[in-house]
Amino acid sequence: MLGPWQFRFLNHEHNLPSQRGWNDAALDKLWLYNLHYFDDLNARAADQRRAWHQALLQRWQLENRPADGNGWEPYPTSLRIVNWVKWLQAGNAAPHAMVQSLATQARWLAQRLEWHLLGNHLFANAKALVFAGLFFEGAEAASWLAKGLKIIARELPEQVLADGGNFERSTMYHAIFLEDLLDLLNAAERWPGQVPAAQVAQWREAAGRMLQWLAGMTHPDGEIALFNDAAFGIAPGLEELRSYAERLAIPSALASEARQSMPVLLQFPESGYVRLEQAEAVALLDVAPIGPDYLPGHAHADTLSFELSVFGQRAVVNGGTSRYGLGPERLRERGTAAHSTVQVAGEDSSEVWGGFRVARRARPIDLQLATHEGAVTVACSHDGYTRLPGAPVHRRDWVLDADRLRVTDTVRGGTHAALARYILHPALQVVASGSNNWKLHLPGGQCLRVAVLAGSAHLEPARYAPEFGKVLPTQCLAVHLVDSRAVLEWIWS
């Protein structure tokens, strides 16, 4: 919130000039959703904007009639209920009209839970019912609390996998979900005795696993890897969530080993990711299914993609996510060509379509992991292209040792053209160094050399979307597989 009626969400700035602004059809729906969330009530230095917030709260109640417009859809209603309760519990005055509106919103939400969407939407609905049920007293509030706790008890084992990963395989939504879980634990402490002790213990154990997973899927720069729908600046980062977990005495957040270096090979078998780490390099590998079969809406066609950081700086990236909704840019960002993996016959490895749909999807097969004499090897294939004539199968091998990463791609089956793309972080300076060789100068002054040992390579323009509303020009190293094979080495010293 930049002024009394001025907002910046998703890197776009607009004001709220009139009542129709809450539902302005000229603005992106996700931007309007953010307008109705009221996140700024609990943002940093929120107390300095208290007068703005009080005016905005009053205006929202006057200009958003119950059941009318974006703000009354179940998801923004859920987030707003939580934010209003937090604000009131922080010691702010509770005007009678605001409390009445909050009760109306909870009553409305309780009858419109998003069972048709499931996933993070249903969990957010349940969290809001718990917050409202704890905040209010009486039989109706008790029913909200019971309903919310029942949904969470059902959904938590489904949505948090055994390795700690969120089942939608989005690093961003994982962090959002973890914050939700920590908020629930915080609320259970604020209203002691209202949530059964066994359920609180379940939440604490799940939060610990989720925190460890997030640590493994975070680059040395402190930001998440960009797999599936993911962007910076939406969810809290690892250190912020770790600090929150420490205040709640989550054991994995308090343990000293949480801050020590990761093992050379760290596998998350249920969610399907692998972290490789040597002294100067971290590689994060996607050997995962795209998500639950019934809920692939945040999936990208990124199977067997990877990201690489060297000397603490990102070198190889995925394309990221700049927008939701429908349209060619959303489709492009979900497609295989926007990721550091192999595209066969110009097709996507999983058939993404619409804004949040997937038809036939790639499944990883034949995963192998090994360590030998200081080097670690991961190999995996997927069947996403077997729908094409000849049933081609893409296999990728990664070998990481102290000073290099070798990536080998093979495609067996059919006679289709295949292209491996390595999207380079825009901060790199790329200089050709002979045939099929390049030097990548990192912002810190170090140099990374790329040698193409098999295949034919060239540079082509690419786009990198690290945040919603932000698309940066960059370059991509594109390698044509020759005789169904390409081999690259990324070398540093």
C-alpha cells in the first residue's frame, strides 16, 4: 500500500478511484484478488499506515455488498478473514461494523468451500474457518472451528508428502502452505485449549518436514528454485519462515544442523526432486511427476529440467512465472521451451493448455542415484514424448564433481529433432570462446566455462520471469542433439 488508495501488486501499480475499482474489468483478476486480501494490514511497518488501513477497511465494507464481486469469492474471502483477525489481535480497535462484517464473511464462506478445486484453495478456506472459529464465541463459531479442523485433518496428510514437499510440486505454494501451517500453530497458542493437542502435534511435525524440504529447494541466494508455478516475492523466503518456526519452537528450525551445509546428494523421493551440492555448486533437479493427477493446475511441462548455482550465483535457470489467466504468454511460460530441459519435435513434454489445465503428462521413469569417488550421478528418463511416432524417451544424466557438472541427454525412439535448452541467468555475461565453447562471467567476478562435447550449440534469445509482472530478456544455450545425443560440461575453478 503506497498511499491511501494506491497499491502495487505483482509489480503493477494502480489506484482505487471509485467503487467500481474493486472489480475493474480492465485490471488483471489476480491483481484484484490481491486488492481484496488486505495483506498490508500485517505487512512490515503496518502501524505507520494505520490511518490508511482504517479508511480502507471502512471503504471495503461500504463498497462491497455481501455476495457481490471478486472480494466475495471464497479464496480472497479466506485470506481476508485471516488478515482481519490478525489485525484485530494485534491490538487495533475493533469497530462494531467490522466485527459484524467479519462474522458475515465467515458465515458466507462456511457455505461455499472450494471442494471443486481442493488443494491450496480448500486448505485456505479451512484455515479461515479456524481463525474465525477461534476469534468468535458461541455455537456458530464452534461449528466453524470444527469444520475447519476436520478439513485440515483430512487434507494435511494428502497435501504434505512424506518427504515434506507440497503435493502440487510448486516451491512457491509450498512456502505459502508452510506459512499457513505456522499461522495455525500461532493461533492455537493464542487460544490455548481450543485445538486438540494431538492435532497441534501433527501440525508441528508437518511444519518441521516442510521447513527441511524448503531448505533443500532453496538456492544459495536464499530464494526458491523456479519449478512449476513459482515466483519470488509472493511467499515468505526460507529465512523468514525459519525465524517464524523458531518463535514457535519447531524442532527442525531450532536444530543447529538446519544451518549447516547440505549433503552432496539429497533426495526428496515422494515429491521427486534431487539436490546436488559440491563446494562451489548447487544443482536442483526435477525428476518429479507434474503434480497430483486430479490437480495439475500449477504444473509446467518442465520434467527433467534443472537449475544451477555456482559461487552462490544462479547460472542455469527455468523461465519462471509472470502471470496467470489465459493467453499465449501464460501458455509459453508453462511450455517445455521455457525450461532448461529437452524438447522433442517442438512439442511439450506434458500437454499444458488453458490457464491451469494439463492433458497427457510426462511421468519420470528409471531414476538412478549413485556416488563414487567424490562425484555424484543422477540419471532419469520420462515418457512424455511416447505419444509421438516411434515412442521416443528422453533420458538425462547429471554428474557433479568438485569443479564441473556434466549433463548428457539422449532420446531413443523415432527420428524426431530434439533440442536441449539451458536458460542462462540474465546477470551473466556470455562470451564465445571457440567452436561450441563459451565463457560465462558471473556478477561476482568468477568465470564459468561451458564446453559442448556432443551436439551442435548456439545462443538464442530467451525470457526470464523471476516475479509476477516482471519478464527480463536473457539468453539460452540451445543444443541440437546429434545422433540422438548431446553432452555439455559446466566447468568452474
